[in-house]
Amino acid sequence: MKKGKYLRFMLTLLSMVLVFLSAACSSDTDNTNSNGQVPPASGSTTGTEPALPDQLPDKYDPAIELTTASYYFSGIKFPQGEDINHNVWTRALEKDYGIKVKHLWSVPYGDFEKKMNLTISSGDLPDISLVTPTQFKQLHESGLIEDMTDYYEKLAPDAVKKVMQEAGEEVKQSAMLDGRLMGIPFTGLAKEQVSILWIREDWRNTLNLPEPTTLDNLLQIIAAFTESDPDRNGQADTIGLGLDKDLASAKSFMNAFHAYRDIWIEDDSGKLAYSSIQPEMKTALEALQQLYSSGHLDKEFGVKNATQLAQHITASKLGVFFGTMNAGVTPLGNTRDIDPAAEWKAYPVPSVDEEPLLYQHDLNIFYGYWVVKKGVKHPEAVFKLLEKWLNSFYFNTSDDVFTNFNEAPDNNTLWMYAPMKMYRSEKNVSVYRNLKPLLEGTGGDVNQLTPEERSIYNNILKYREGDLQFWGQDLSFGPNGGGKVIDQIMRNNQYKPTQFITAPMQVMTDRMSQLEKMEAEAFTKIIQGAPISKFDSFVADWKKAGGEDITNAVNEWYMGK
């Protein structure tokens, strides 16, 4: 698979985080027996607490067997004669580490949570399981999973601890139950995937507009892109700002007003409060309403999903949007197919005042947690599996290793065979960091790049030599691309992570879906012209419809954690 397609595939994979967030809040009804209890685990265990080894072995001799279960995405393909239990990963793990991995079952991603619920209900857990936050909490309360605290502190490899540290302290905290580390988080990409500001730079220069260093500058740019014919075609056919109907791309604009959408934040009293109902949100919505009424915000945003917004961007009629650092690759990488003169540039989102803007993000995990069944003889072996994954996928400079385990010329799904994974939260911004000295001629060593980094580096060189198909990679990973902005955000720690980091509570499962629908409808109507006082009535209705009960439950957890 070509690198551009690979990066677009990874972006599609990231969107599945939204699927997890929805699934994690869904009702769990399949994981109890007739008495309403999770049954005790069956299967081979030692019957005693496993001894903590002095060090992580290089290889188990004799070999050990670990059972697990997995999901797969559409498009996965195995070479002839191979399957999930017989492939390049299982062979290498047995040969190099003495670990035989056996998948008890494997199902499509969308069926994974339900299948795991049935497995938990049966009591026949695999040795290693990937579970949702809700399942994680249930398994702990039933005493079915190993305490990994001492194993992690004493035996976890540097690569695992590095990725955990990059993910954020709250990620590790989320896996602490009753003060003990009961699982290993499947770390995510939320920190580097916050939305930054993308501006049609050739339009800005044509109109001689200032850079968006303040919110007033940004609003001036949005207005001029709508009213001043920035493409110089003599027609009023351009729009300043684009959003999607779910307002996912509006979050960073809201953050500019110190307003946050759909997360839990600590208030002045030290309690947790739902961010969407705070006074700052009213101010942010009023600003969006003014943009809409003036025609500076796309009038059709209410019916455009994220894909349709991307199509609008590539149609070369939109001048400002909020997107990830990877937006340079897609959708912007396709913009010049329609308009060869198009130039885009990434910027930090400006704040409404002197207080630094903080970019919101959800708990930085993908799907949930890796857990080890209680009584497994070698719980520490999970770190060998994770170390193999990290050293093959992220911290590898060998082209042969990359081809063998991640992406062969005829098979781009090899990496999916790995039985355990955790994602590196600084993966894409590290590409920018490592390429910067090479592209600026100030240092660096091409041989120390990962194979993917070398490919992107070579593609950017080709772009500089005139091959415009690699323009998008320069936009995301070049010295002045999206990665530069994310690097600045990370170095300044400009983040506002949610403070609710435990499993959804029953009251959330029962009521949050309806409250989210109420919120989306109210916000859309306000932006489209409903009286701003509707925000106050929305807040009152939200509290009455279950929001106050949820807030009380959240704070009961927060005060007692």
C-alpha cells in the first residue's frame, strides 16, 4: 500500500474510537448469570498467586501457551494456508520469546464487545483479554483478573512505559482500581489528534490579511473569505468557515472561548461538572450564531457529515476549518486536483483572551484495557507481547522488520495480526520531529528513521522537486506543517483532558444518550438563530432529564477515588 493510502487508512481506523465511545456507554446485559453475578472463571490456572520473577525473561524455555481473543477489521487478509493462529506474528513470538499464542475466537470489530460479554458470562475467559471499561470494572469486582501493579513497576519494558507516559498520567490512573493497576490501557491517539486551525493561505495572502494570532484576526479572515472574493473569480461562491452537523469540528473553536464539549471538568469548588452546560459554552454558541447569521459560516453545516465537509473542502470553496494534523494528507492532499493554486497552512487556534487555549480531549485510550485472567502462571508475559509490537511497529528502523511484520508490498494488514497492541500518542508528531532537522539541513540521520518516516521523508523531497502528489505529506509532516503546531501544543501541555476516567455508570447508560441528543438539537438550533436564552432552558432541561443525577453519581465516584 502506498504511504498516502496507508495514512488515510490509519485515519479511518482512528474514527473507530468514536464507535468505542458509543459502545462503552451502551447497556451491558449479557455479562451476568441468572443471579445477576459474573460467574467465576474456569480454565487452566495455577490455583495460587503467581510468583513475581526477578526479571522479564528473554525467552520462555520450555515454551508457554497464552490464550486470547481478538477482533478484525474488514479487508484483513491472510496468505494462503495461514490464519489468526498461524501467521508471521505467532511464529515469531514462539521462536523468539517462547510464547505460543492461541486465539480462542476472532470476530468482526463491531461484534467484539457482545462476544466478550458472552465469554465473560460463560466464565471461560482467555488468559489475556481486551475489554471495555465497563467489562474491566465488572471483572475486577468479581475477582477474575490479576493485579498487574508489581509486574508493571518491576518488569514492564522501557518501550511500554514510554508509550504509557506519552499517553498521559490520567490514562494509567484510569486502570487503577482500588489503588491497584488491574489492567494495561490500550493507549490511544487523542492527544495528537486534537483539531487545529487550517487556513487557505493563498486566499489570506491575496486579501493581505494578518495571520490568525488573535481571535479577532481569525474572525476577520473568516468574514473576508466569505465577502471579498478571495479566489478572484468575480462570484460570491466562497465560504469562510465550515463545520459538520455533529459539531465535532467545532470543539476547538469552542475551546477558544474556554468552553468544552462533552467532557467532565473540575469546577471552582473542586467538583466535576459537565462542560457543555457551563457559561462559557453560551458565549461560544453566540459567536457561532453570529457567524451563521452573517453568512460567514456554511449555511448547510446542519446537514453535512464529516465526509461531506471534507468534500466541501476539496471543492476549493471553503477557506477555514478545524482538523487534525493529518488533515494535510486527507482531505487537503486532494485539493490541488481541483485547484492547482491552492495553498493551506496549519495554525494554533487563537484564544479569546490572554488565557492560553487548552485543547480538549477524551480519555486517551483505544477501546479499553488488556487484562490477565486470575491465576495465569506468567502474567508478565503480556509485556513481551507488547514489547514485540512496539519494537516492530513504532521503534523499528529496519526495512525488513517493517516488511515482515507491518506492511508487505502485497499485504498491508500484517500489523493487524499482532495479538496485543497499544498505540503511541506521539506517533505522528514524532515523524515531524525526526524529519525537521533533515528537511532544514541542520542535522539528523536518515538511517535512524523508521521505514515509514524514511518513506515520508523521501516523498517530501519528491514534492520539493516538483511531484505535487506528495504535497499533502509536506502539509502534515513538513517543517511548517500540522506537526509543528501539535508539537507546540504538546511541549506547552495545552490540554484539557476529561476528568471522568472510569467506566460509565448505570445512570449514564440509562440517560446519557437522550441527553446528548437534547444537547445536539439545542446547540444546532441556537447556532441557526434560536434565541440565545435557549441555552439557559437547555441547561435546566438537561438537569431535570437526568443530568443532575449523573452529576451526583460522577462526583460520588470522584470524591471517593
